Amino acid sequence: MNRESMIKNLEAQPEKVWDILIIGGGATGLGAGVDAASRGYDTLLLEQADFAKGTSSRSTKLVHGGVRYLAQGDIALVLEALHERGLMRQNAPHLVKDQVFIIPNYVWWDGPFYTIGMKVYDMMAGKLGLGPSEHISKEETIKYIPNLSEKGLSGGVIYYDGQFDDARLAVNLAQTMVENKGSAINYFEVVDLLKSDEGMVCGVKAKDHESGKTHTIKAKVVINATGVFVDNILKMNDKNAKKTIKPSQGIHIILDKSFLQGESAIMIPKTSDGRVLFAVPWHGKVVVGTTDTQVDYDSLEPRALEEEIEFILSTAAQYLKKDPTRKDVLSIFAGLRPLAAPEDDSEETKEISRGHKLIVSESCMITMTGGKWTTYRKMAEDIIDKAAMIAGLDERRCVTKNMPIHGYVANVDHSNHQYIYGSDLVGIQKLVSNQPELADVLHPNLPFTKAEVVWAVRSPLCVYWWVG
Ligand SMILES: Cc1cc2nc3c(=O)[nH]c(=O)nc-3n(C[C@H](O)[C@H](O)[C@H](O)COP(=O)(O)OP(=O)(O)OC[C@H]3O[C@@H](n4cnc5c(N)ncnc54)[C@H](O)[C@@H]3O)c2cc1C
């Protein structure tokens, strides 16, 4: 089913009351959509732009327990995230892969300190661990990261975490939702809420940005999963609503692979501002980030600040043989963390827990704040448990723990860049067997073939769901 037929269905039944209506097509909303549809609830999700247009395409792309949260003592979050890391890798192996990380040690006690810390991390992952952490010599550290600055280097700690493709996972979640008889429509913006005579939220008014038409859609329960935009929806519910979000901006820069040779990533556990910085191989380039800058705006296109770019460049330069400069930056992306505002507003954003928080308004609308991509499945389970109760739906258990996500394949060959298509690769190969010239690459410097473009354009899902 494509966007057009989902809208036709909507228009054909204007009086229909959906079991669950979700606003927002990022990790939180799409996860909830998959959970609800796979329990058999009649579910509609509306996204104002492309799926994952917001924060969910601007992450560091790590499926991780969060070494920093361990240092902060947020044990419950680390345990939950490590468990979810294992499930994400099991259910979407075409988009989640193991990644070797090296913590370089420039002070001798960093060796034992981080080795013990990472052993605790391994223990917490239990059976879902990806490999044993260990202390390694200076020579081995350089073997893993050949262009690491050697001045003062005493050794390193190797550990394993996951890396994933955030935007593609979002699209695959939308496809999984639709395969489970849910409807997910993009370019559909919620512009107002419907209220019953008793003041309960019972649906939305939404504008189709393609046709310009506004639709009135009824639902037994409405879920606000709009990331940094949740306060806008809460204001539609109650114009005096208090702010629930403290947005924090994080940026990444992309550098050429020559800055980080080999397949391993670097993790700097403590930057000058007390954060963590990663340099991770990413589709033949290197992604370096991130920052944690408290901001007071929401935006679908946040802009990196010059000082954030400078901070990343100067921190990376301390650890790399070759100093990256402004002209080496190939691209930049910025995202806003929808952090749950703490009671004590003085707290810095880097100190705020990345755990999630469910808010149920007096009008029975459910809002989700905080969270991480890694824990999207568990967040979704919590949201839908609550939504089913509020809407008075039949009690049905969550089935996503062992549910393959669209594109799932058992054996993934990561050496071919097309592995990210998973089971959809068959469609691309079919195109090539019918028209062999489609196997040609688009440009000698790029691995992408003409067949990938033709497949993307022809696929009824990807016409609307393509995220570049
Ligand atoms: C810099 C950075 C790095 C990160 N790195 C990691 C990481 O490595 N690993 C990890 O696990 N997590 C990471 N995270 C956290 C993770 O990316 C977020 O927690 C997650 O993406 C939030 O998803 P969301 O669905 O809540 O918000 P969003 O992705 O922002 O989705 C909300 C959606 O709602 C839509 N919307 C808003 N208003 C309306 C409306 N009126 N009608 C319809 N739709 C609407 C928006 O267009 C948007 O698409 C990172 C975050 C940042 C900022």
C-alpha cells in the first residue's frame, strides 16, 4: 500500500475512529506504530515531513548502552539499552552491525580504569554482549588506528558496540508498520486536536502538504511523538501548558577516510567539556561528533554553530596524526535531542538523563519525551501498553521483541555497500538481470549503481519514502 492509497482509505471513511493515532514519524512514533499495528490495533501515523526528517536521521548512528551513562551511574538505562542493542541487531541485521571501538590511553592509569569500566559494560550486556573488552598495547592500538597520534600514547582499550543506519531503519520501520496493516502517511501535518464535549482528545485535524487539503481524523487515543516539537502539540491541548522539553543540539562533521584509516572507531571518553567524542567509519567516510549545546528553539533544520565545529576539529586534532581543518570538512549535520526537562531547570543538558518519560495529559493524550534510538522498541512497548489502557482496547501483548524488521536477512555481507537493502536487494538484482547496463556505477568515484536509483524511483514505497 502506498501513500496515495492510504489517503484514499482515509477519505473513504471520514467517520472512522482509529484505535491509535500517532503524531510524528521519527524513532519514537514509528516504533510505536510498529508495536501497535503488530498487536492488531487499527493504527494511523502522521508525519509532517519525510520519515526521520527530524532528530532520527541526525544521530551518531550507534546502537549502544552508553559508556558515558555508565560513568554517570545511570545503570538502569545502560542495562536497558544493552538489552535493546542485542534485540535491534537480531531483528535488523541488515542495518545494525558490530563495531570495534578503541579508547586510546595517554595517561597510564586510563588503561586499568577503562578496562575495568568496559568489563562491567560487557558483564551488563550478558548473553547479548558483542565481544570481550580488553586492554591492548601501544603497538596493537596503532595497528587498529594507524593514524592515531603516538605522542604520549601508552596503549588502548578495545571494546565492541553496534552501529546502525538511522534513516534507513526509520523507513524500514514504516514499511514494517504498513506490512502489519497500519497506515503511515508522510507530509501530513497535525495542525490542531479534536476534543470531545468532556474535553478529552479524540482526534486531530491534519493538513496534507501535497494536496493542501485538511482532514478531520478521529481516534480513541492520540500519541504525541513529535520529538523536540512535543510542546507545540501540548499547547494545542492546553494553551497554558508548561514546557516539557529542554532541547540540546548535537552536531557531527564528515571527514575523508584518510583521517581514520582501518575499520575501527575511536572513542574519546572525556573531552575538555566533559563529554564523549566519537570518530567512526561511515560508508567510506568518517563521522566525528558530537556536541551538547543547550538551545531554546525547535527546528527541522537546526544549524551547527561555528564554535561547535571548531570544538570537534580541535578535539579530533589532539588525537589524530593529521589535524583536520575547516576545509577538510565534507559535510555537517545537526540534530536536537528532545530531552525531558528536569524539575531543577539549572541542570546542564549533558547531565540530563537520556531515559524516556511518558506524560499523560488530563485530556488523555499521551506524550513521549527523551529516550534514545537504541531504546526505541522498549519505549514503544511502554507507550502502547499505556495507550491501550487509556483507549480501553482489548489487552494484547507486545510482539516486537523477536519480530524481524522489513529488509531482514539472516546472512549479511557487509563488504558489499548494497547490504543495507537487506531482502530488497533482490529487486535491484532483478533490474540488473533484465537490463545489465543498470549495473554501471553513477560516477567512477561512487559505488552506487544506476539500478539502485531506478529501483528507488519505481518502488511504490520509496517514491514517497525515500530518504537520501
Ligand atoms: C546529535 C545526536 C546524536 C545522537 N546519537 C544517538 C546514537 O548514536 N544512538 C542513539 O541511540 N540515540 C542517539 N541520539 C538520540 C536519538 O537520535 C533520539 O532520541 C531520537 O531520534 C528521537 O526520536 P523522536 O522520534 O522522538 O524525534 P524525531 O526524530 O525528531 O521525530 C519527531 C517527528 O515528529 C514530526 N512532527 C513534529 N510536529 C509534527 C506535526 N505537527 N505533525 C506531524 N508530524 C510532526 C517531525 O517532523 C519529526 O519527524 C542522538 C541524538 C542527537 C541529537
